[in-house]
Amino acid sequence: MQASGTFTVDAWEPETPYDQHDGIDLGHTTLRKTFAGDLVGTSEVHMVSAMVAGTRSAAYGAIERVDGTLAGRTGTFVLQHSATATADSQSLTITVVPDTGTGELTGIAGTLTIDRTDGQHNWTFDYTIG
């Protein structure tokens, strides 16, 4: 199955980097989102990141708990994010953590993609519910 929609970032709360050496900052940021479209709900994201000063090179990993209604089914699930970027390329993978679905979303699996166009966050979610 496939679902799509948009989300807004309602809160972006970066902490002071917890490690800074040789122009590389390691940090933690908490985000809160609201989803609209085929998924209606909210999430909280905990992201750790590495940023290289003077470049556009960076990476982040994150865990996001989503609470909402997906195509008429209510429950929660957890997403795992893994991303890297350089001046020339970007890579982002977001997958459902196995066995994290609850309620009517028990057994959910899949991958989510994000496209940012004109400041709008659009998402597409390819998923199954076993």
C-alpha cells in the first residue's frame, strides 16, 4: 500500500553540541511534527548529528515515534532515520522499526521518503500491515 501527505515541523529544539573537536560538531536535536494526508497524527523525533565546519558534509541518525491514524487505522509505530550529505549529494533512508506497530497498526512495515519542495515537506509511505 502507499500513503502520502505533508508534515509541518512544530518544534525544532537543538541542544548545545555535546562534542566539538577539529571542526566537527556532534549534537542532539528534538523535533515535533504534525502529519496531514493519509496519515493524520503527530510525532517526536530524537536526532543525533555530525556536522563538519566549512563544508556541507553532515550526517544524522534519528528515532521517531509516530502516533496517529493511517488510512483509517489508529496506533503508533517507530521510524529509524539514517542520512548523509556532502556538497554534491544526499542520502536519506527512513524505515519502520520491526515489531513497533501498536493498535490497528500492529505488524506495520515499510519505508518513508521525504521530498521538500518550496519549503513544504511532502512524504510518501510504502507500507504493509501484516
